[in-house]
Amino acid sequence: MIGVGTCVCALNDTHLIFAEDTLWTGIPRNYTNSDVPEVLSEVRKLVDDGQYVEATTKGVKLLGDPSEVYQLLGDINLEFDDSHAGYDVETYQRELDLDTATAKVKYSVGEVEFMREHFASNPDQVIVAKISGSRPGSLSFTVAVDSKLHHHSYVNGKNQIIMEGSCPGKRIPPKVNQDDNPKGIQFSAVLDLQISNGVGAIHVLDDKKLRVEGSDWAVMFLVASSSFDGPFTKPVDSKRDPTSECLIALKAIRNFSYADLYAWHLEDYQKLFHRVSLHLSKGSKSVGENESSDTKNLLSCVPIICLEGGKPAGYMEQGYRTSMGPDGYLRDSLSLSLSLRCTPHLNINLQMNYWPSLPCNLPECQEPLFDYISFLSVNGTKTAQLRFLFLPPQRCSMHVKFEDHILVPRPRVNSDLVFSVKNIFRCALHVYCMDSITLVSHRTLQVNYKASGWVVHHVSDTWAKTSALQGKPVWALWPMGGAWLCTHLWEHYAYTADKGYLEKKAYPLLEGCTLFLLDWLIEGQGGYLETNPSTSPEHDFIAPDGRTASVSYSLTMDMAIIREVFSAVVTAAEVLGKTEDDLIERVRKAQPRLYPTKVAGDGSIMEWAQDFKDPEVHHRHLSHLFGLFPGHTITTEKTPDLCKAAAYTLLKRGEDGPGWSTTWKAALWACLRNSKDAYRMIKHLFILVEPDPDIGFEGGLYSNLFAAHPPFQIDANFGFSAAVSEMLVQSTMRDLYLVPALPRDKWANGCVKGLKARGDVTVNISWNEGDLQEVGLWSKNQNSVERLHYGGITVPVKMFDEQLTCVKTYSLEEAGFP
């Protein structure tokens, strides 16, 4: 996929930044480390002894290399004559029309009005830019294509520019062979230029540029491709030809007009964008006097910028996509920002990008994420599991009886070698010993964690990196990334009721993740199963000796994620008739032994297994509240005491922080059915801030509605949509809660259409003066929802049948609603 953004230096010298989502440094790598098991044992011993600072120091040896980084492809450079620099300022207009996904710039030079229109077509995989002048023959400009990567460009024929280049094959110097310079991903971009028939001319300049003279209009078609052929294929082995692919793509649209491409673009985009809509209006009571007019105007834009469905720009493919370059002030720091922000961060950011996809009725937008999880599971198996090893012949001395009654030669090793033959063949481990084949347990001959299944840490890349990142244990030593992703697998089924997907796609991945978690859990004090080492993402604690540390055991977030995965795999097994499987029996035995969520002495949810002192009480992460949202183990109905503690935790954390933290807080307050504080966090996001790259973890919005970080992180925009949807609709597989956190005095009148609830239920709601007026529910599954909740009242639900024949009609009063 390709996308375009704009960086305007001046109207007579404009740069259109474009990107292709598979353009990364590096090549496939080995994500295993044979030294990890020994270090892991040492770290665990230090944690058991309460030496948390020493465990944190030793934990650095469990970390690996940096991830690879995303690269911008290049620029389209447009040069106009100097008269365009003297445009009439009063006529200048610039807009991004979200209803049509079209960017436009309009201005006048003298008596001529110039218009520039840009859109990126998903169905035709082409960026289209049209430039026109209101006076015949008034359009003249020069266009070239450039890149900061290694490249060369040339004119093909009379109206095309071809740029070919390559990404670096490595981010850092190789450790073993300093002369090694692997071939990186190759890329190509082709710009095709068309002008008005019979008016104007195109000239070739320096075999690199095209010059338009005296035309009415010009349309540029840009296509791009790379040699990336999946995360397991080295670029040097790729059979893809990016230039040929680009020329074929252009040939496919050669006979179609700008209007044709635009119409297909609209059809493709709006069938998603129009799926959900939210409309708000004031009630008879005025909005609070202390609310600024700017904030009021921004909040009125909620249905436009976030909730009107659609496939949002930048919705991630293979876990990431950069489809729009930031505006001018970001240009100098783009390489840094892309390196930091475009590597998939799995401790909140990647997941938040997908939070709105299900409640906002965009389930198909999750498909690239599931493909990416599948890739991660392959490399994650290697990180967690097995490696080919050669055992000296003298170690083979006796035979034993393994499971499934198979006799094999056995080396003299510990008794924990008994394991499932089924799992052996799944992992395809073969260890040759003399003239016989010895099957050796993963529990002894392991690469990283001596665990089955698959594991992913907190940062990945296009090569599906699964091992721990280079850096500090406080953020890098976190093997829960894959498990969190697996909760999305189950949620997709919960919302869609797609049993075929659950059986073929989700369950095998859930099964592998569960295998790892079962092996990762170890016996702890008090009969509990615990995780060790364990960290709270990016957050240190003060150890009992007064020093700062990050590594301990059984962090609240670890346990909350494990509970979610265990619950998901058990419920999925019930749906698929697999409840008698050995794996499910193991999970059921483990569930009651998981370390419980505890309340600290001050009344907040404990972030760590011990009530350590927090050196940063206003920290941006809310990891210990995972069980409340996006998890489901803390609920107002079943765990009121933990909800009370969660509310105090949120107050203690404060409202400041980057945008993604703000939207997470809004969703958490919504799950507590606290409309006042949910709205407070929504309003807090809508603080206009000036871009300042030197400020870290700042919240608010820039004038282009990107959420500040800086430079920006799109996950906050997506998280906002999810938070608002939680304020309007919450659900389980059997219960549906209507406007559970609606700020009735702020959003007094409104309606929302097209939201999804679990059980594949489509929901329409309207309200007036804060009171529910009308509810519409649609589902192919008549038994999907059993109870409807509103204002503390619960009533049973009977859905329409498949032919939409009315079974029975209720008024709100008859249904029991006040």
C-alpha cells in the first residue's frame, strides 16, 4: 500500500511526501539466543531473593538487537514559477475532506484560480493528484521524484519518471563480519503524467524531470512497489520485480479517466466510512460557561474526525502502515519519528490502533493484523522453543517409555523430559544420537525460554521480530506482546460470531500462545502460579532498599492478560467442541491459581505483586487496569470493590499524558460507567497545542487533528473512537448496555447508527435531553443478546427473525424503562 502527505515549503516549491508500507531496513534474522536460559535462571533467583535492582541489571543480558526501522520512499517535487509565491493570501484554502478522503488546496494568482486535489485509491493502488487552472493554458510547472534512500531516477518515454532504489540491508553494523553488507529491500516508484488534450506540452529535462507548459490541467498517477516478499524471504532471494509491478499497475488504469478512478475510490472508501455515524446537538440547557468556544467547536467535530466509520488513514497492515506523511514542521525529524513510531509497539500502541475496528463495525480491517500475528507466531515459536542440537553418543544409554507408548533412546537427563509426541512433531525436533533418533524435551534443550508455544516481546518490525529488543528491561523485557494480541483474536469472534474464522484462524494461534503461557508460569509462594521475571511496561518502582528497579514478579498486567487469554481459549474450546483436550484441562487447573489482583494500602489497584513505592504516580501507562479495559475481569457487576480501587487509581494517575493515555483513561472511566470523568478525558484530548519536538509525552491535538506525542501518534485518534463507542454501547455475549456513560448534560441530544455489539448485533440509538428515545437492534443470530440494560433497568430481549418479521413490539415504557 502507498500513501501521500504534503509538506509545503512554498506554493511555488511544494513537496508531496509518499510512502510504501513494506519499505523497511534489514533482512530476516535469527530471533533466538542460546545464552538466555542460563541468564533467565539467574534473574529468577535474584527476584526470588528480593534483589530486584540486581535482577534488573542482570536482565539486560536477556535482551537482543534493535528492531529494523521503517523508511519513507520519497518526494514528488513540484516547482511553479515565482508568481505562485505571490498568491492572494485571502484566497488560500486547504482542506482534508474526510467524507471523500480527498485533500485539496485552492488559491488565486492574479485572475487565475488554481486547484490541487489528491487522493490515494485503495482499489487501484495508485495515488492520484490533479492540478488545474481556471484560465485555459494557465498551468505550467516542473515535476521530479526524489528520495533520501539510495536511488536513481530517469524518464521513461515522454511522460513517465521511474525511480529505483534500495533500503539499507542492515540498521546496525553486523557483529561477526564487518564486511557483510546484505542486500536490502528494493523499491520502485513510477510517476505517470497526463495533461489536457490538445492544450499544452510535456518536455523532458535532464532525463530526470518533466516540464508541463501551457496546459489547462495535469493529472499525476503515482504507483510504488517493493521486493518485500514476506517476513521470511531475504530480499536477495525475492523474485519480485518492483518496476515491472508498477508498470503493470499503471497499464491497468491507462484507459480510465480521473473521474472513473475517483468514483471507484469513493465507492470503496465510503462503504466503510459511512458504516457508522454519530450526531450530537445541544439540549435546552446550555453547555457549561467555563467551556471555551474553541473546545465546544472541537467537540462538535467528534462525528467527523473519529466515529463516522471508514477505514481510517493509516489503518495498519501487517501491524503497521504509514499512509500519510506529517506536515511541514515534522519533516526534519521524520526519520527519527518513523524509526520510533512505526515499529509496532505491542505494549499498547499497536493494539489501540485496532480498538475501534470491532465496536465501530469495521471487522475486515483487522484481517491484516491477524496475518501479522500468524507471522509472529512462526518466529515466536523459535524464540520460545526449540533448536536443532547434536548430543554426544556417550549420552545415549537407555530406553524409556514416553507418552503414546512410543519407545525411544533417552539421554541421561532430568525426569522432566516426558512430553507429548504430538507436540514434538509439531515442532519437528530431531536430535541425532549414534544410529538412532532421540526426541528431546523442550524443557531442557530450549533456545530462549524453555517453553512451548510462541512468544512476542514489546517491539516488532516487518520481519516479525519476536525476541526482546535492545535497551532497558523496564520496557524491553516484556514477553506479553503476543498474548495481548491474542485477545484481539477472540474479540473478533465475539463480535462477528464467525465460527469458521475461530476454528481455522484464531484457535490455533490462541492454542500456541496458551502453551507458552502455561510453560512461562512457575510455582510461586502461597501455591500461586507466577511470572518471573516480570515488568510493568515502561514503569520503574522503588525497591525496599530505596533503589530504582523494574524487574520483579507477577505484575498485575501479566496476570490480567493471562486471565484474558485463558478465558478466551476455554470459551473458544466450548464453541468448537474441544473441551476435553489436554490443553483445556491444563488451563482450567491453572486459572484459579493465577496470582490475584490486589488493592494497595492507599486503596488503588496494585501495579506490582508487592506494594512498592511508585516514583512516578502520574505515569502515562495504565497497565495495571488492563483487566478493566480492554480486558473484562474487572466489571461493575462482578467486582465492585476492584472497580472502586480502579477509580481511585485513575484519579491518582491524573489526567495529563500523551493522547493515547488520555483516550485509554476515557475508555476506563466509561467502563466504570462514570460519564463525568469519561467526558473530562475526552475534553482533555481536545486541547490545541503547538508542535514542539522537544516536548515529550505531551497530550492534546495539533491543528490538523493529529494527537500530539510529539511528533504524533495515530493510536490516540483511534483510541478516541473506541472510548466514545464505550460511552455509548457496552456489551458481553449476552448483555447489551445502552448509553452507559453518556454525558447527558454535554451531549444532551444525539443519535448513533451502525455501532456493533458482541454477538454480531448492530445497534442504533437516539436520545433527547439525555433520555433514551429509540433503540434498533439487528443480528443474524436471534439468540445473540438476552438482556438489555439502561438506567439501572434490565429487560429480556427477543430479536427479530431472519426474515425481519416482527415477533413483538415493545414501547420503552412497556419494556420497563422509565
